[in-house]
Amino acid sequence: MARIAVIGAGMGAMAAAARLAVAGHRVAVFERDATYGGAVRRIERDGFGFDTGPHLLHLPAVYRDLFVKTGRQPLESCVGLTQVDPASRHVFADGTAVSLPNASRAGVVAALDGALGAGAGERWSALVNRAREAWDATRRPLLEEPLRADRQALGRDPYPAVRRRGWFGRGKGPTTATLAEAARRELADPRLIALLESHATAYGYDPRSAPASATVLPYMEQTFGSWYPSGGMRALADALYARCVERTVEFAFGAEVTRIVEEGGRAAGVELAEGRVAEADFVVAGIAPALLGPMLRDGLPWGADDAATGSGAGRAPARMAVALALRGPRTGDAVHRTVVHTDDRAAELAAVFDGGAAGAARPTVTVLRPDDPASRPDDGHEAVTLTAVVAPPGPDGATAGAEAVADRMTELAEAAVPGLRERVLWREVLPPSGDALVPGPALAGAGGRFLRPANRTRIPGLYAVGGWSHPGGGLAHAGMSGAIVAGLIVNGDDWQGST
């Protein structure tokens, strides 16, 4: 039985902790905040409840596997999961709206044809089919296995480019492209382009630089569906924390780790801010690289190859949320998730990714209206959450003009909730902090610049887990990260993943 110290109690860290405890190890988690879950947070006030991080679960099989492997109770016995249908509604700049059914390729094709015109659904379907090829080619090495030392294969974009048409395109082979280039070439319709690019920006990726393999993001959602836990996404974090406690994982909250103890060339424990040292045979760090480096003797968790990963994403943007407590009931035609697209995509991208003027941009706003009694004091009220991807916080950790941005978000959200502003009892603006930066999932292509640092660090006994390490951000990816780290510790550093 090994002693394992885990830094942070995010979803990836808890996923690793639960699996390691079941394998017979003694696991202690040190979290500097007062609670667990990382970005999966919830605020409650006057009987209203709002998720402030992720709102829907994609790839639920990741957490089903985690709960099966760590106990007798499956996931659905611990959390009530419901498929959201329609999966999303999109309102475009020209006023066109379309509702996309959950996990139904034929339904999506029919909906797009009906709303955007004949042929729109087939163009979208053809792109998603090519995304499936990219998914099949990279699923195991990109998501289920430790990051390989030879990353050449993942550095090539697996998205199958379409040959150029016309006389001047004859004889020219497929070319690589960014997501934006693929969208313009294969979708043409600006509304379809906005639909595709919104999946990338939701994860903090600029479609102008993200590789075409980012098409796997809508593919995953459309193929595996969108799920909502009863009681909100925080219920999933609660269930995972409870599973860890059942498996005798020890948690210490308000426990800030300031240094990783190194002895004999390997990690040997952690030192807390209070000065106490917790000895360990392995250390698992579920924190951002910027926080991990200062904890090490020479500040270098990874070698040169890993240090270069993630460089293609630039500085990650952040997610801003606005919680709205509304008078009046949720209407029968309400949709769980509506995306209201900006009317000036260029200005939005410039503001989020290029350091442009945030005040001039009208952001794409996601409006969340869960039909969940746990989110409201009674059926005569409704809880609505607005989210938007915005520029990263400034040096002081603040977002410029947060209240003004919240005003614009609320105004735009009326396309999803008519008369919204007249129904507001109160609102709470949740500007992103330095800890709320959006880590995107790993993407193949672009020479490996959109990969995340490996779970194995250059220091024996020290592993990285969670959204800032392989295979990147997102609830499902965090869960897969936990599985990979547990596999490396239990089976040894030469382990290549489950068969």
C-alpha cells in the first residue's frame, strides 16, 4: 500500500483519488479552498440555485465507468441523469432559430433543413461524418492512453480535408486547415459556421487558429448526447466526493500546499502553508502548471516537449456567468439550453482572443433554463443562468466592465426568454477570476500545440491530473485524466492504457 498525496480536489483529482483508493492505496487530498469540485460550483440564495461552472455532461460513460470501478452503486444510483431534449436551441444574428434534438443525426439534419433551408442539414452531416473519422483515429491516444513520448501522430490533424473543386483544384491533395477555414469551405452558410465555431469558443478555443480536428467537439455532443443531473452539476461533484469518502480517501480543506518535497530525485510528499510535511510515495497535482512550477525545487515539472504543449491556444479566455432569479413560472415551451449568437462575430473574437475592446463586443450568450425543482423556491419562480466566454481577467484578476457586460448578456438573452428583464427579482454577476480560466480539451493537429502536458512529469513519483494536463479540460476529459493517472501509478510508468 502506497501513500499518495493529491493536491487539489477538482473532478480529475477526485477521479484519480477514488480509483487509487480502491486499488488499496492510502490517499490524502489537500485542497486550499473550503470545498471540492474545482470549477463545478453552485450558488444558492433565497431558494434559488445556480450552477456556475459546467451545466451539462457529455460522454457520461466516463463517469459510469468510474462509479462501476470504484463501488457497487452505479452512477445512476447516485445521481439522477436526464437527457436534455432538445439538446440546444440556436438563435442566429438574422433572427433564425433552430432546435437540435439530442443524440439524433437524422433529427439534426431535418431540423437544420427546416430552419436554414434544404441542404443545410446534409452539409452539417457531412462535416460531422468527417469529424467521426478524426475521432476514431485519435480517440485512444488522445483520450484514453498516457500521452506518448512520440507525439508526431497527434501533431498531424486527423480531420480528412476535402479536395478542392474545379479545374484549378485537380490534382491537388488534401490540405490542413484551421476550424474557421474548414467551416467556410464546407458549410458556407454563416449560420452553420456560427454553430460550428460556437462549440470551439465555448471551450476557450479561437476557431481562427484551432485545428480542423476541433470538429470532434460537436461530434461528441451530437453522438453521445447532453445530460443533466438532478440538482444541477454540483450533484455530480457531491456524488464523486461521497464515493471518495466511502473509499476512505482523506480530505483536508483550507490546506494550501506550498512545496513538493523531493528526496533522492523523486517526489516524497508535500509541505503545507502551516509548515507541516505530509510524506508520500507519490504526489498527484490537480492544479495549473503556473501553480505547480513554484512548488518544485527548480520550477520545471516537464521537459521541453511538454513545455511547448498548449502554446497554440495562447492565453486562455474565461467564462463569465450571470445568475438571474425570476418571478413567474418556467413556461412549457422553455428549452434547457439556448445559444444566442452574436451579431458581430469578428468583434467578439477580437475582444476575447486579440485583446480588442471588450465594451464594443456583443458576446454569444448561452441561456440555461433547467426544469429542476431544486433550482427554484417554488413553481412560481424560475432560475436562469447566462454564460459567455470573455477575455481573460486583467493583472489584478478583475474583468473590465463586468456589470456592463452582464447588462448586454441580459439584453441578448431576451431572444431566448421574452420579457426577461421585467421578470428579474435580482441578479448576481459572477465575473471570472484568475482561477476561472477555461482549459480546453486536447486537440490533435497543429504540430501538437493544442495538446496538454503529459500526466507523467519529469520528476519520478509526481503526476499531473485534471483539465490543465492530458487530455485537457471538460468534465469527461477530467474524468479520463484521473483514470490515466491511476493507471500509471497502479501499473507503472510503462503502462499504455486499458485494452
